[in-house]
Amino acid sequence: MVRILLVEDDPDARPLLEGILRSRGYHVTIAESMASATAILGSQPFDLLVCYVNLRGQQCADRCRHDEDYRRKGAGGERFAPAAR
């Protein structure tokens, strides 16, 4: 099963996105911020990290592309899926 870490700060969007991904058979873990995502990534591996490019003042794309810790523990380096609002 593909493990996805979904970083979503909008409380209305979280259950919707989670439901869509789960209905397609993915195992989804939710993080409400990049700080939460960092803690979660430190404790378990994921196949894919999904987050908005500009996560309310936090540069998710920049952080994930340049942070070796995310590459090593998170999405495996090349499996990064930024989304735009």
C-alpha cells in the first residue's frame, strides 16, 4: 500500500482530500503544518509527500526540495507532489 503524508492546513479541506485519497486505496497520514510534517517524517517513512506550494507562509516546495532529511526520511527524493491553490 502506498503511504502518503498529506500536509494540509485548511481544516475544511483535510477530510475531503483524505477521503479522496483513501477511497483510491492509499494509506494517508495528515499533518496540519510543516512543523507537524517534520515530526511525522522523523518517525516513519512515506512513499509520497503532498502539500501546497505555499502553505500559509511556509514554503513547502522549497523546504522539501532542499532538505536532505525530507529526502531521506520522506518521499524518497523524487516523489514530491506540490499542489497549487
